[in-house]
Amino acid sequence: MKTSIEYRDPLELSEELAKLGQLTKITQLEGGSGFYTMQAANANKVTLAEISASKTLLYEGWGNGITIDFNWITPKANTQGVFGYCDGFKMTKNSLAGFGTINSVPGNAWGKYNNECSSTGCMLEKQLLFELLENCKAYDGLERLTGDQGIFCNNKALNQLKRLAAREVATGIQSPEKYFDLVIACLEEPMTEQNSQDPKHIDQLREIIDLAHSEKSMESPLSLLEVCKYINTSQASLYRICQEYFGMGIIELMTQIRLEESRRIMLNQDARRKLNLYSIRDIAIKYGFKHQGRYARRYYTAFGELPSQTIEKSRRYKLTM
């Protein structure tokens, strides 16, 4: 199944993906409309999804406790470098990540990918994968799966996995057992220095994403000093992390997410009624904007329309998330 979505803002994209069963919050880290394509295939115990977008997107999701989502990227041109991040793990053409989805804790997985690559998710049934790892005594693989966020894989298995998925996502999955064999071979890749990433760094990134989406921090935005204290890091370190991973400062990132969440609720009449948000001022305060005029200016800069225009749009555009 191939789906193409042309959207005016990422909330429309989130809504369309929800119709396909993907409950993922998406923050667009640059302005303007975009184009999104997804091609998916599924078989017994295996699901594939290949995604490409014209904008850099930040996804926040979670594992379902039943499958593990292994992610890799495919550059659109023969270029090197980092094309995004999966749970904070740097995604190059030799990266395999997504191990955080081993758990079903809400918000425990996030990803950011730029428009120079496509990203592929290969979802394998967790129980069967663990049984196979135990049966073939793949103890290194078990340790990595339960203790790491991802690996850099330089053996042939990842290339075979990518070729197989690229073919079968278009034609249908014919060999589900091969995905388990190839993923196990990747997990058993000998450890290299490239595979070593600072776990504290990974945890800080997860805390940043979690904090930015927290209802409490949206209603009462934290200062830079408060964020540093919460994450237990210095301003200089936090600045470097946010610039590298998100291309903006932490306060700017959190403000952008608050603006998009306020827009989401503005487009959802049912949710507004349930939360007793009867005016633009109510919504602005709910998402931490105490001055309605400043909120309106920030909102217009972000979305190219005033909050009142979005309210009017909600009468004909039925957002359900």
C-alpha cells in the first residue's frame, strides 16, 4: 500500500496518519507546507513501512509492547553523514536503531529525519525474536537489544536487509523469516568504537523530548535555568545538544511544540469543549502564552494565519486527534 499526502501543516499530516492507525505526534522544524509518502506491507509477524518527507520532521511515538521497530535510512543521493536521529542515535547509512520500542511506555521513542533520505521501519514480533535469539545463543544481540538504542552495522546483513525490504515493501512480504535472520545477524555485529555512544547523552535527549511534550511544562513554561536543573546539565551543554539534534535552542523547540499543540486543540472542537476552552485567550493560557497579542503574533509567524482564522477553519475541518 502506498500513500502520498500533501499537507499545509504537520497537524494535517498527523490526522491523516491517525486514519491509517499511526498515532504519532509530528512537529515540523521548519516552515511551509510539505509532501509525505509512505509505502507499507505486512505479513505474519512482520510489518514494513518506508517513509519519505520533503521537510525535516520530529516524530514522537511509542512501542506497543508486541513488536520491536528496527529503523534504518537510505540516502537519496550518494552522500555521507548523519541524516537524522532515532532515540538520539545518529542515523547514517550504516545505522540500525529503534530498540527503544521494546517497551510500551508512552513517548519512549522519537525520531527526526531530514529530507535527504527515506527511513524504513521493520516491525518484528518481539516474543518470536527473543525466542530465536535465545535458541541460537545470540547473547551479544540480546544485550544490545535490551541495553542500547542502536548500532552501526558494517556487515553484509544490513545491506541484505535493506535490499529485501525495498523489494518486498513494493511487492508484498514473501519471506518473513528472513527478516528475523538478518536482524539477528546485524545485532551480532562485532562491537566497534562507532557503536559506543554516551548513555547519559541519549537519556538527556529523551528527557528533552518528554519535557517538551509534558502538559505541565506547556501550561507553565520553564526557564532555561529550570530546564538545565531538570535535565541536570549546563546551559552550554544543553545548547550544543539542542543545536546539533534539533537545529534550535531548547526554549525555541518547546515554544514551537506549544504552538502546534495549541493549534491542534484549536482545530478540534470536541476537545475544546471537553477542556472548557471557550476562547482564544483560554487556549493561549492553557499552552503557556500569558499575553494574547504576543501569542497571536507568534502564531501568525509560525502558521501564516491568525488564531481566529484557525477557529473559523475548525468549523469545516474536523480534526479528531
